[in-house]
Amino acid sequence: TLSDKLDLVFKKLRGQGVMTEDNVKDALREVRLALLEADVNFKVVKDFVEKVRTRAVGTEVLQSLAPGQQVIKIVHDELVLLMGGSEDNSLDLAAKPPVAIMLVGLQGAGKTTSCGKLAKYLKGQRKKPLLVPADVYRPAAIEQLKVLGRQLDIEVFNSLATQKPLDICREAHRYATLNGFDVIIYDTAGRHQIDDYLMEELEGIRDELAPREILFVADAMTGQEAVNVAQGFNDRLGITGVILTKLDGDAKGGAALSIKAVTGKPVKFVGLGEKLDALDVFHADRLVSRILGMGDVLTLIEKAQSTFDEKEAARLQQKMKKSGGQFDLEDFRSQLQQIKKMGSLESIMNLIPGMGKAMKQMQGAQPSEKELKRIEAIIDSMTAKERANHTIINGSRRLRIAKGSGTSIQEVNQLLKRFTEAQKVVKQLQKMGPKGLMKGMKG
Ligand code: GDP
Ligand code: MG
């Protein structure tokens, strides 16, 4: 990580007076590379590195801190400032209901999915949202939103693909007013590129329905390109904020920094998966930690806290304590059940430093629902002794377990292999120290 690299750069410097132009040069090169790697726009990087240089040069090298850490601290603080620091980036709903929110962005960015997530989020805040499909171009776009609405038990306005988007929004607004909805969420159409015709359509909706929020939905995976597109939408529509989607993937999220730096508009939410609860309120310091390779432990712990069964966590923790960090098949089974509740395993693992990569290495580690059932069946067919100590499961036991669970020996083998991998992961999690995962889970 950047932190390690800077420590190396500064190894010789510890306790040697002040930082000079000369000795921060190497550090800043690492900072620049890390930011570019994280998809931060190069102009933004240039200005930023200049700022850090000014602040770092002349700083006294503290005895107690490695200079690398000192620079990391400066970089971290400046990045958080660049992202708006502690500015309030919450959704602005301070208008006469029904308050309108309009989502805009390129095709495939995640608008429709984010509409669903946002509606769920608002419902959780005791609001009554109405979802409005206003994408009449993409085949089945209306149906897509209707499906989401059904899953969430949130009403979707009955638009027809033969209507004009502006007419749909106008009618939906009237409907929402008459029926006591608090919030209207307009799901608009996208294109592969910014296009004039679409912009005119969106401007028409904006001018007539005066949405309180115009949220630009940006796909974090598109990296640098997201900045230009954001600027294009902002120039035409005057966006009020950003939803950065697909941060559960490999993208480090540097696009968020660039978008904020270039448009001045805050990121309000981040999307962390395809599921409808995979939406987080944006926290600048967490994104910055992610960009600097410090992992997103805070988000993880919060997420774990809200879904992890407390009793189960306590049981597991008790057990870990007793056995000095050992973890058996019984625990593995209940972990899988907890993970099912928390959302995708991958999205959780990506939040832990270094864990995203570890997960990729243990190929196919994320079980599907069906696999999960099979795994549970296999573990159910074991004796308590076997669950407590998998090393006793020899060939004949494997055969018996396979028969008992209606699976094959290969599947039993595969599970045991996967389990030993999970054991390793658990050991790593344990290394996270007293502030580690289990504590976070227990709340
Ligand atoms: P739209 O064209 O902008 O409306 O985009 P959609 O909402 O239809 O999303 C396009 C694809 O991206 C779908 O397959 C979504 O499931 C997926 N998607 C949306 N948000 C996220 C996210 O935060 N993470 C991941 N992994 N996929 C997402
Ligand atoms: Mg859509």
C-alpha cells in the first residue's frame, strides 16, 4: 500500500530535522502514482500534489512518527478536505412534498438500480416514495423498475412506453400530490454518450418539475471518463450531487475525488453491489482510506453491526476466545448464514484491506444460494465431532457424508478445501487486533 511505500521512502529520514524539498520528492512521486492508479484525474492530482508539497516541506520530522506516516497524514487530511471534509452531504428534501429527485447519467451507470436503492433508503426513513419510470427508450426499462418496486413493496407509477417522458413525470407528480407521497424519484433514460436530444429532454423535465435533487449516477469502473461525463451533465443540468456506483468492484473510487474537484458537487451515496441494500451514505474519510489502501474498515464494521446477529456474534466470539482463534465447521455454517444476511460476500471482503485480493485468489469463494444450501446439507450430515475437528474426516467418513447429504465426494472435498481457506481468512481477521472485526460485529 501507499503507506508501506512511504515508510520505505522515509526510512532513512527518521528523526532528522525538517522535511526538505529534496526528501519529500520521492514520497510525492508515490502519492502521485497512487492517486493516478486510483483513477483520480491527472489535473486534480497535479494541483493536489503541489498542495501537499507546500504543506510538507518545512514540517518538522517528529521523533515519534515515521516521516512516511506524517506525509500520509497530510495526504489523508488534504484529500478529505478536497472531498468536502465534514460538509453535510445528506440528501436535501427540504421542500414542499412531494419532493422530487431526478437521477441522470449514462446508460448502464446504475440509475434504475440506484432509484430502487434510494427508495428503499427513504422508506427506511419513514418516507413514502413513488418510483417513476421515465426511460421509454430502453426496452423493458419500465418493467425493470416495476420489478424492483415489487421487491421493495414500493409503488411504481404506471408509465407507458408510448408516453413522452415529460408527460409521465408531470402525471406522476399530480398522482403523488393527490395520494400523499413524500418523495418522487424519476428514473430517466441514458445514452452511451452525452447527447443533445437527451439533454433537452432532461432539461424539459427539470424546468417543469423543479427537482430538489438532480443526482448524477457515475459508474466508478469507468474511471477517468466519469469526470468528463459528470462535467457534461453538470454544465447542462446543474446537478446537485453524485451517486458513485460499482465501488464493490476493483475501482478505487478516485473518480469521486475528481468529480467533486471538477464540478464542485458532492458525492452523496455510493453503490456497493447489485442488491438493493448495497447503498451507503458517502463518507469522505472512508473513500480516502480506500484510495490510500487503508481499507474501509469503518464501513465494514458498521455494515456488520447492522446485520450481524448479536447473539450469534457473541457465541462465536466466546468460542474463538476459548479456542484461541480456532474456527470449526459449525462456525463456518453459521458464518455463511450471516453472510447471506449481510449481502454479497465479495462486497464485504472488498472493504477489508488486502482482502479483496485474497478473495480473488480463492477463486469462486462466493457461494450462490444453491451452493449455500448444499454446503449446509453437507455440514448437517456430519457428526458433532466431525464438525468440531474436520481433520478426522477421512475417506470413509467423506463417503458417508456425501451419501447422507445427497452430494458427491468431490463436493464434500471441495467444501473442506473451501473451509480451510476460510479458516485462513478468519485468522487474518483476528489479526486486525482489538479494534478488529469481531468486536465491531458485537457492537
Ligand atoms: P441504468 O442503465 O443506468 O439504469 O443502469 P442499471 O440500474 O440498469 O444498472 C446496470 C447494471 O449495473 C445492472 O446489471 C446493475 O445490477 C448493475 N449495478 C448497478 N449498481 C451497481 C453497484 O453498485 N454495484 C454493482 N456491482 N453493480 C451495480
Ligand atoms: Mg435504467
